Amino acid sequence: MPTLTDSVTLTGPLDSAALRRAATPLTVTVDAAVRARVERGRRLFRALREDGPVYGATTGFGALVGYAGRADEADQCDNTLAHLGAGQGPDLPEDITRAALLLRTWSLAQGHSGVSAEVVDRLAAMFATTFAPAVPRYGSVGASGDLIPLAYATQALRGRGHAYLDGRRLPAADALTAAGLTPLTLDGRDALALVNGTSVTTAALALARDTVRAAHRALTTLTCLLTDLLGCDPGFLDADLLRAYGHPGAAAVGTRMRHTLTGVTPSGTRPLQEPYSIRCAPQLLGAAEDALAYVDAVVAADLGGISDNPMFFAGDAGEAEDVGDAGDAGDAVTGKAVHGGNFFGQPAAFAADLLASVTAQLGNLAERQLDLLVDPARNGGLPPMLTTTPGVQHGLQGVQLATTAFVAEIRRNTAPASAQSLPTNLHNQDVVPFGTQAALRSYDMAGLLGVLVGSLALGLRQAAHAGARRPTAPRCAALLDALAAQIPPVEPDRPLDADVRAATRLLLTPELP
């Protein structure tokens, strides 16, 4: 079993760093305050169930809410999960599945879902292992939460279906046993609370946003290295110019780029005005920065919000935030069950669609900059495809071809998912956000953007080998040296797929020079 190297508490809001850490074993702490909060919510649920119908506990599900559910609690759990076993397609990446379950655990731990404390404890215990449910990609509309994918995750935690352990796909019961975990035992309320949230959508969006953020930061720095290698005049980054543009993102990006280019000396041989992939880079990257700020806000709200239905609040609305301060487990509780729509993933859908647009334009920029770099008509006299012996060697030709394919794939996926609402569930879900599709698509696109950034970095490293000048700005020189330390010159020709991935790993980490 891997050594635990990190921990997460269920008290304050999560952040995306916690979601990334969930990909590997970590300690998830359920302290006394959290347990008291959950137990109080459980008592409130049980009291309110005696007073009147509570969706999913005493009723059928979805469009069948007007019918009575199963009388036996274990049967009601089975009823909840069995009919949602309709997913199809390949399994989700394990990092998404585990991040989604961390979000679900946090949401349930806030005490407004009426679940048993044992559910939270068992979920927390899972994170100390490498266990990850096998969850099919297709089936969610993101309207009543991520019902189908979370149902598969829940079933795996019960020992049904399949799961991964140490990266190996096994029957879930075998994976639980090997991990030293006990299968979950649930009633109908527990089961519904586990599936009635947007945790898969939020997890995929947060992870995608992090990758795009890292790619944006790297592309900003690589643009500076390109500027220095070619000897461009950095006047397009003038502070007065960008301040007059009026957009805060452009001004901020310009400041970072001027910092990176401190000490640069123009060659004096470049055209008066550079191509837009250089000259308009601060405007493009700045607009991306402004758009990413919106995505950041949505992700932060989702990570700090509770998605479920129904939800249970002790006392009046003004006292709801103090549920966790309740007294002994035997205390009587009063409050209300509220049936609403906090499982509707519209904010994440809009944010993921915006993130897709940002990703596409950043990908366009990386591909165009690489194309400029390999073209002898625009690269300041460097050889075609950055090979020192054209024809005998082919340099970056294969990489440049691949980047064209990556950009085409990204562009193909930019159609807004949030505009595709399609009624379902006997028109109970008559509008749906399709946030799950939007977020998962953005996750895939973010991965391709990372590869595009790595491809550009490989081109810049090869440009230095093929005759470009040594960077004159110290920070640009440090970046080039970091790339050269990991990637040998392309001479003679060799497969470059691993080199692109190595550059991607280097650039999409905080250690970027």
C-alpha cells in the first residue's frame, strides 16, 4: 500500500489542489465536529420523515415521485441504484472518479443531506487506499446531479460492479477486500444523497481548469522565449499601450511578460510589426486570463457549495449554518426538509463551455507559434522544420503535423454543451444543463492543450540547436536550459512523442522558471 503523504479535512471548503491530491492515497479526517454535524442531520431527517413524505426516502424517484417507494430501507437503496445502472462507454479516468468522491464526501459531511455518519466514515477510509470505482463516461445530463456515474461509484463501494486498485480493474468486491475496505451498507436516503450531486461535473471542471491555467502560464512564458530567440522588439508589451487597451487581463499578462523578458536585447533585424501570434499575444492571453477568472469563481463556488436534494435544515433558515454546533446525539431536533434544485449543474456547464473556448484559442496560439518557428520565411532565417540538414533530417515536421491534428480535435469539441438542453424523465427534467458533458469534454481538451504547449516547447528547444541566438533575458535563458536538460537535440531524427510529453510535464508544474 502506498505511503500516505497528505491529508484533507472536511471542515472548511475544498480547493482544487485537494482534488488533485485525491488521485493518490491521502488521509481524509472526519473530526468530532463533522461527525456531530452529520449525526444531527441524520436525526433531523428521521424526524421529518415521520411527519410527511420525503423524496427518495418514502417515494419513488424522478418522474415517479408520486408513487410510494419500497417499505424496506435496504430495498429502497437497491431500488435507487439499480435503475441507474444504464451508463455506457469507457471508464472515467481514476483521478476524476476519486476527486468526485472527495467532493461528495465533503458535501455529505456538511450535515444537510441526512446521511448516516457511517457513510462519511467509510468514504473517508477509501481515500487511504488506491481504490477507484469503475464509472462509465456516458449517461449523465447533470440535472439531478450526476445520477448515473455516481450510482456506479456507489455500487462499487457496496462491492458491486467493478473498480480499480493500484490501477488494475477488478470486480469491486475483490478490490474492496484487497484494499482492506468494508462494503457500504445504505438505506434509501443514503443512496440518493450519494448520487444526487454534481460532484463528477465539478471534479472534471476543476481538474480541467487547473490544467488550462498551467498551460496558460506556460504559454505566456514560452511566448517570451520565442520573442527572445527570434530577437523581436518587446514594444508590443509596453505598459502604456496595454493600459490603454482597457482590459485588466491584458495588463496583468503584459506585466508578467515584461518581467520574464527583463534584460532582453532586440536583434534589430525583425520586421517593424510582428505577426499577431507574437504582437497580439498579450491581448489574447489577457482575454483568456479574464475568462479564466470567471471559471475560477464558478469552481470556487461549486467546491464550497452543497449539491443535493432534498436538503435538511435545523431550526429556521438563519440557524441553518450552526447545525454543526449541536449538542449530544440524543438531543431533539426541529427543522425542515426542502425540496429544490441544488443538484442542477448549470453554473459548471456555462463555465466549462467558456473554458472550452479559452482552450481552443490557447491551442490555436501554440500551434501558430510553432508554425511560425519552423517556417524559414518567418523565423529569421532558421532552417525549415528546424533541421540542420533538410531532407536528410526532418526535425519538427512530424510534431508540426501532429499539432494540426490536436488543434482540429480541440476545435471539433467547442460546440457549447450548455445550449443543448433536451427534455427527459417524462418532462420532469424538462430543462437540463449537460454540465457533465461540458466538463468531461473540457478535461479532454485541456489534456490536448498541454500536449500543444509541450510541442511548442520542443520547437523552441530545437530552434536553439538549429541556429537561433542564445536568449538575452536571463529568465528566458533559464527556461531554455531547463528544456535542454531534459530534451536532447533532434539530430538525427527520432520519435518525439516521449519528448513532447516530457516538455509538457516540465511546463505544467509550478517549478517553471
